[in-house]
Amino acid sequence: MLEGLYLSRLLAGHLDPRLISNLEFLLLLLLMMLVMNSLEISGMLSSLGRRIVNRAGSERRLALMLCLLVFGASAILTNDVVLLGVVPLTIVVGVVSRVDVRKLGIFEGIAANAGSLLTPFGNPQNIYISVHYDVGLFDFLLVMLPLWLLSLGLLALLIRWQFGERLLHPIRMKHMHRGMAALGLAALLSIILFFGHLLPLLVIAPVVLGLLAATGRFPRIIKMFDWKLFLLFVFIAFATYAALMVYTLELSGMPLLVSSIGLSQMVSNVPATFILSGAADWRLLAIGVNIGGSGTLISSIATVIAYRYIKKYDARTTVWDFMKWGALFCVLQTVAMLPLFYIGWY
């Protein structure tokens, strides 16, 4: 009965399937950004982050626990919004505990890009790939899990190398609005049902909006909405769609992997995903644009967010500070996954 409510069915024969994919992507992104605003307002991420600080005890453990928070949360939430919640907390922690905020912010940016690659709702490029190629949740997890685990190991090794064992002092806890957090998580779960192919987006959207309205903070959620960021994605979606109407790149194999990593460094990984979406193999495209999220400052919006916050806190922060670690992590990820490529996993 609900099959007829999928946009791909409703609009089939009226719109180009690629345009329908773009519309679904933008609607999903809109809902995800609203849900993340509700979770941020509830204080859930801030509360969790402060608990981690008080349990860490040392600078190295704090760096590891905060980066693991970002890494894990980015797989469930969207990486951009996780950073919007955690990086400001990191700055507060840095003031109180005298931690190297600049270095910690850089590693949190890397953790957000690496952690979000696991799921079809972890970042904008994965949302688009899942919709465009009609990839189910389990299939996406199965393909991305090896790279996600490799990235986790690389991140832990780099943190152990760069942070010392200096002891830290505890910081004061803040109140979390549990009811609002529960409604926000319920809204997030509703969105996940779409990626599991359990409910169409036209059913999920009013449910999500209803749950957010029930928080009693809907006007504030809307006020916090980053319209500039969303409109940037709208522009990217329709500009690349127009370009694809003229010419479509249909790459495969190693050329697709190399192109998706390289193009992400020049135009960011979301536009790169749109440009290369003519490829038949979504797996290599997903691997490439997610690895490509680390590298240059513009390779992902998550990196730009982390840089913007850290630069405001410490004016000495440079683009090179972010690029040298991002580029190193990008190279390490690429080298680590090449054996999987050659044994035929991808």
C-alpha cells in the first residue's frame, strides 16, 4: 500500500530519475539538519562531551575519547552537525584544561569525516549515493565497514602519537533536556527507517516534523537552521544536475577511485559525488569520496566547520595546520584500503 508513496514511483515518467534522486537527497538533508538542531538544543551532545572530559583524566585519553565520540556519533548523526556540537565544547575544555585545542580540533575534523563514512546517513554524499543508487542500509554497512574499522585504527594510532599523558582537572556538568533529546532521537530513528527501505519519505517527513513540533522548541529549531549551508547543497545539486545533462562521466575501477579522491580535493566531496554519479559501481564512488573528505581544507564541509571554529579561537591557526594532517590521513586510508581493492572486496 505504501509502495505508491515513494517519490521514484510518484514522479516516474514526469521527471528525470536523477532529478528525483536530487529532490529526495535535499529533503532528507533538510530533515536531518532539523533533527540535529533539536539534539543540539537539548544539550545531549554537550552533556555527553562533558562526561567524557570528567572521566578522561589525561590529555591523551581526552583526545581519544572526544575523537571517538565524534567518530561514532558521525556514523549515526551527520558529521557536520556533530562537529557543530563538539568543537565548541572542545574550545571550552581547552580554556579550562589547557589542552592543545588547535590540534584536537584538527583531529576531530578527521574523526568526523572518517566516522561518517560507515552509514548512508552519516554525511551528505552518502545520503545522495544511497538515494541515487537505491542502496539499502545493510548493503551499505557491509561495503563500508572494513574501511571504517581501518580508519578507526589509524585515528587511534595518530592520537596516541600526538597527545601526551598530562593530567586534567574536571569541569562542571550542564543540564540536558531529556524529553527533547528523546523526541529528537525518535525523529532520527524515523529517518533511519527510510534507509532501511521500510517507509517512504513522504510518510517519514510529517512524522519527523510532528516529533520536532512536540518538543515545544520548533521555532528555535527553525531559527538555528543553517540556510546558507542548505542552499549551498541546493545549488550544488542543481548545478551538477545541469552539467550532467550535457556530459556524464562513466568511470569504473581504479580510474573511478582515483578520480573520486582527487576531485574531492579540488571541489569538495559532495560536488564530486554528483559529478561522478554516472558511474555504475556505487561502492568505489562511496569509498573514494569518503577518503577524499580528508586532504585539502575544502575537501569536505566538516573540515571547513572545524577550521572556522578553531581559527576563531586561535588566530594563529593556518590552512596548512589542517591540510598536513588531513592529507596524511587521506594517504594512509588509501594505502590501507588498496589490498581490499586488489583482493576483489570492492
